[in-house]
Amino acid sequence: MTAMPSRGGRGEKGGRDGKPARKKFFVRRRKVCKFCAEKLEYVDWKDIKLLQSFIPERGKILPRRISGACALHQRKLQTAIKRARSVALLPYATD
């Protein structure tokens, strides 16, 4: 009887003791809405510092899954950003 050759480091399955290796998975923490945490009910369109944190350099509005805002505040944030854009406080897009 001959021993089977090893497959190398990548393809082998199993731990040191011959037990099957467990897959490691990443548990993503749920993002908390910034407005709910600070108990802000009104998203002011004149507050440029706050609104700029939800807009990257390109000028697009960040989606909920990235910004962490709840559905209610994301809608309020969206209208506030659009109002600030129409008054030229925020850019529509960058060159």
C-alpha cells in the first residue's frame, strides 16, 4: 500500500486532528440610524455639515445600506439634500 500524495496547503480540508475544518464567517453589526440615536425628528436642509456626510465626492446620495439611516430618516434626508441642491448649497455633481 502506498501513501496518497498531499494536495498542498490550499485544497486540503480538515483540521489538525483530522476533523473537518469549520468555516469562519463574519458577523456584520447592524448600523444604527444617526438621526434616531440623536433623537432628531427634523432633517434641516440648511445644515450643510450634516448633509455632506451622506454625500460622497461625486455628489450622489448614499443608499440606506451604506449610510445606516432608517427608512423614515432616509426619505427625509433625501428631500433635504434635494432642497439644498436647488438652493445651490450642495452640488448636483462634480466635474
